[in-house]
Amino acid sequence: MNRRLGTLAAVGALTFGVTGAGTAAASVPFPAGHTTATAEIFATNNTATITDPADPRLKTRLTRFDHEVRNIIRTQGAKAGRSTLLDGVFWSSDLKKATYERSREFDVNHVSAAGLHHIADVIRKEYKQESVLTFRHLPRTSPETNAVDIEASGVTSRKLHDALLADPEARDELGGGSVTARDGRLVLIAPLADLPLAKKFVAELGVDWNKAEVRYGAEEFVGG
């Protein structure tokens, strides 16, 4: 994608016990119907920089894109799971303002690290993206684990925008994040090194960490 998609998490994840291969203990599970995939791909077909939150392009449901990407996943030998529509808010250091983007998160199963990289690269080239973000779910103790994936309810894109503008350090270091278009769930990927700052920012969003769930894994920005 053109910008980092979902770069937020909380350092509190590191203090929780592990419940299963790559999940930090939390008070509630992911929403009903959320599958535990081998990996996730975050992508969009947008190539424009959108600075107006009322831009009609942000209303698209990316339905055709959804079908096309899932077909790419299957064609490359992996199993395509569910797809989730996301509203992203990101800080542009060049423009000195927030930018917006609609994207989708794709669950991918039965895929290796090399296979996931290849699929992301195919998507990147097909939709002319600078990079595509992937996240492989791994045990917390895996030597390949370098990031966390969190989800938490109760966040709107407006709240994300306001918190980003109010915290210069977060907007410069974390870049932004996304929420699900349907039910306002924070869906965020963050490097382990950024957890202290991310924890502070997540609190500014009004997220109750005890109601969030964290999974560990490896992130990669697949670029040209």
C-alpha cells in the first residue's frame, strides 16, 4: 500500500500470558465469525492521495477488488478466507495533513512465508501499489516474530483522525491506522519496537486494553 496500514498496538500485550500459539491473553475474543487465519494481507487498489474525508471514493466497498484478490490468492495455491473492509487514516509528513484510504484485509490460509510474499507481490504489481503489507501469525517466542496484530472495538475513523492530529509523536512515528467500515473495530499492526508509543496512543483513542486482543507474528512490506 502507499502508506503504512495499521501501525498501532499496546505494550501491555507483552505483560499478558500467552494463550495458544500466538495470542496474548485478553478479556474478550475476536468478534464472532472472525477466523484465525495463517496470515493476512492488507491491500487496496487506490493510487490517489485523498485528503478530503468526504471524498466519494471513500464510499466504495471494493467489491470487485475483493473478488479479484481472493482469486489471486487461490490461483497462487493458497486458501482465501474472509475479507474485511477498512477505513484508514494516515498522516502525510509531506502534505502535513491527514490522508484517507479504503482498503481490505484478506485472510490467507495454507500458505508459506515465501508463498505469502509472492502473493503480495502479485497484488502489488497488479494494482500498481508501492507496497503491500502482510502479517503471518506466529508464536510470541518465534525468532521470526517482529510485530503484533491487535483488534479492539469502539473506534471511529473520526476519533482516529482527531487522536492522530493531537499527538505529533504518534503521527510521525506510527503514521496512522484503520478501523473496520462495518462495526468500528480497530485493526492494527505494529512493530514490537513501537509498543510503548503505541500503548500511549491507543489510550488516547479511548480503547480499553482489557477488551482488546493481541496476536503475535511477522510483518512485511512487500515492495518493488
